[in-house]
Amino acid sequence: MEMLILVVVFKIDSGDWLVSGLKLDSSSFVVIIILCSVAIVMKKWFLYFVEKAQVLIKVMQELRDFDSRNWFFGCKR
């Protein structure tokens, strides 16, 4: 399973979050976590649709190669 590592977070003594040199409060950090989660979900959906498209292309190629004289779009009969 792939993991997306977005930022390295350090908790400093004053209680602020230090993220890649930027000072953020806890609510901003929650937004970063939500955006990271959305990116992971979108990547999984994208890979799923790419996989299904590859299967569809393969099926279409097999149908075309099965009988090239009777192409399934009805262009040639």
C-alpha cells in the first residue's frame, strides 16, 4: 500500500506547529491532514479508472481482431 508523506511536523516549546519553516496553528494542521487524505483518495480513484480503461481498451482490441471484416461499430459489414 502506498503512503503519501506530505510534510514533516515538529512540535516546538511554544505550542505552535512548525511545518517546513511555516508557523501554523492546530486548525491549519487539520486542514493539511484533510487535504492529504483527499489527495490519497483521489489517487486511488484515478488508478481504479485507469485500470478499468485499460481493460476496456483490451476488450475492444480483441473484438476488432476477432473478425476484422465485421467491425462492431457497423462501419463495415
